[in-house]
Amino acid sequence: MQIGIGLPNQVRDMRPGLLPGWAARAEAAGFSTLGTVGRIAYPGVMDTVALAAAAGATSRIGLLSNVLLGTVWPPVLLAKEIAGIDGVSGGRVTLGIGIGGRPDDFVADGLGPKGLGKRIDADLEVYRDVWNGKPVGGGDNPAVPPGTREVPLLFGGFAPNALARMAKWGQGYIGGSMPAAMVADAFGKAREAWREGGRDGEPRLVAIVYFALGEPATGREKVGDYYSNMGEMAKVVVDNVRTTPETVRTAVREFADLGADELIFNPATDEIDDVERLAEIVL
């Protein structure tokens, strides 16, 4: 199982200037992937901006939106943005995508928080067309340069339609920021949807765990703030923040036992020394 680390792009009161250095230190430490968290109506840095900053500060580490809210974007603009970051990075981007659920994230005119399943299905067709160089805007010009690839996709979500979408379009599935026992059921359903979709092999399975080693109390507080709209589930996520070497190692064992291909530790603070603290434990 590979071990990745998130960027603190959606930690309340985070310092944007830390992102390039965080990315560089994560690559030097040997993590497999840098992940981002996606929201609009929250005081952080857009996941596309964070990924672009990470692309410029690194040369080898994978880049994953974990997950980006596809339905809040006009699809041609998002497809062009992601293709650009992927190109700049040398083909290191995986687009982890979901439909969102918080109404305040839908700030673009005409893209409200309704009909999201049908919208993302249509958007996925647009992404593919853009990446394959089809003209946009009613003219003759494509949005991307020659050689642009179809960016690999991972999907989050729990509804049957989300899992079917993953089997049709994706390389795999991203579990929620929940305890391993709760993620196990989602992984099982993702594998089942993959088989029912006629796909060969197994889906790539990615798990997420929050951690805060240098400032554990602050980390729990900030995770609770981010998930404050989730009611009782917010407490489940907060209680699952890993704050000691032993609980971090336990997370690695738990998700390896589930058959996860990659475990990404999302930072609950922007305490940059947590990059090395985590690496010393898990790498």
C-alpha cells in the first residue's frame, strides 16, 4: 500500500505561502502522492491552485484532487484547467471527483445544487471531448494543445449511481474520511460495481485519514469546523483524527487489511513540520 499526504489547502486560517514548500518537503520525504480537499465557500485555497503550486514545486510525486467538486465548475473550464496542470506536471495528475452537497459551494450562475447526478454525467462527456481536442465555444479551436491526455479519474460518493459512474469512467474509488470499519463497506460496494460494470481487474482504492501530530487539539478543532454541517457524523470524523505515532500506524494496518492501494493522510493543520513527523512514522 502506498502512503500519500495531503496539502493543507482547506484548513481554516491556513497560510497559502506554505503550499509549495509543503509539496517539496513531501516529495523529498518519499510520499507517493499529494492530495487536495475541495470546497468553494470556505477560507482556503482552491484545489486547482494548490495542485498547480505543487506541480511547480515538485517533479516526481503524484497529484490527486481528493476530491474536487466537479459540478460547481463549468465543464469546459474545469477540463482545460486540469489538463493544464497535468501538462505542467508532466502527466502526474489524477482527478478525484465528486458532486458536492453543501449548497453554499455552488456560486457560479446557472450551476445550482440540483440535478447534480445528471450534470456530472454530462460533464464527464465534455471533459473527454476537451481532452481529446474537440473544438469548444462554437468555433474551430480546441481548448488544449496536442498531446493532451485523458486525465485518469477516481470517484467518491456512496450512492449506487456514483459507484456505477466510477465503474464506467474511472480507475477507482476514494473512500470518505471515516474509520476503516465504515470504509470497508464502501470499498466492497465499489468492487461489486466494478464487476457489474464489466471492468477487468480491480478498481484502485484510495483511503483518507486526517492527522495532526504537532498540534493535535488544534487539528481536531479545525476538522470539526470543516465538517460542522454534518451533524453526528462530524464527531465520527473528528474522533478519527490520528494524533500519535501509534494511532497513525494503526491506520496503516487497518487500511492495508482492507486492501487499499493507497492511504492519504490529510493534514488537519498547516504545521509544516508534520510532513517529516509523519514520514518518520510511516515511510
